[in-house]
Amino acid sequence: MRILRLVCPALGAWLFIGCTGRPADPQNQGANLIAEITTLGGTVRFANGDPGKPVVSVNLSDTKVRDAQLANLKEFRQLERLSLAFTGITDAGLANVEGMDKLERLVLALTRVSDKGLLHLRGCSRLRHLDLNFTEVGDSGLATVSSLASLRALLLDNTKVTDGGLVQLRTLSKLECLTLSETNITDTGIAHLSSGFALFEG
């Protein structure tokens, strides 16, 4: 696997579902949604491990969750981590992530997400880790990713990105880890980044 570590010289899984028409009870952090997640085989975590505090992590990886079931995702206003890997989620489902400004880690590996879906991430200003391995994401999707200024890790293995799209990532001054295994990226594309970052390959 080709793994690149990029260090700027200037600088030293989970969610849920909506099935009820009633507002979530703020005292139990959406108990109905949590029950749905559990039924699907997913898990949730609370801040400081305290069930009386907000849900901060939802993991629905490798479950049968579908786009329509994510309608009430925003009930978890403090959500920091969300994993939808190995699911049938598409761009339509990702629309429920839009405006999640506390989100720091998002795992979409092996989903049906494409460039269009990434447009919904533009308001995720705190996103630090984005896993897009084995998705339909290509160069136009990187244009959106380039606006995620807090990003430190970006996983793009087995995607449709090319040298031409990679140059857009030069704006990500905090990026430290970039993976590009099984893509069409060449040394020419890597050069687009190496001129703006100290680069380590291993």
C-alpha cells in the first residue's frame, strides 16, 4: 500500500436514524434512535462514557442501514465520529451529514458515495479524518475536500482520483497522512504536493 505522510513546514463509527415523527427527548439523547441503531447492529458512544451526556460517536459499519434511515441523524448535535463503512449509503444519505459542524472523523469506505455526495461536507469545518477508500470519488470530489481546512488524514485508496485532481490538495496545510493505493496517481501527481509539503513515503 502506498502511504504518504505530508507535513507542512510551517506546522510542527456511527450515527442515527430516524424513524419516529416525534422530537427526540433531550434527556435521553434520542433513545428511540439509539434503539434503532442497536437493532441494526450498530453502536453509540456517549461523551466521557456517560449515558447522561450527548452521543458523540455512532458506528453503523457493516450494517444494512439505508439512506432513508438517516433522516434524524442531526438529533445528535454533538456528534464527533461517524462510520458508515461497508454499507449501501449513497450521496442521498450523506445529505444528512450536512451542517454537522462538530464532526471530526467520518468513515465512508466501501459505500456508494461519489463526488456529488461530498458537497454535503462543506460545512464540516472540524473534520480531521476522512476515509473515502473504495468509493466513487474522483477529481471533482477533491475540489470539495480541499475546502476542509482542518483535515489531517485523507484515505483515497481504490478511488478515481488522478494527478490532475491531486494538485487541489495543496491548500490543506494541516494534512499529515494521504493514502493512494490502487489509484492512477503517478510520480507527477505526487510532485504537485511535494513542492508545498515535506513528504515522507513508506
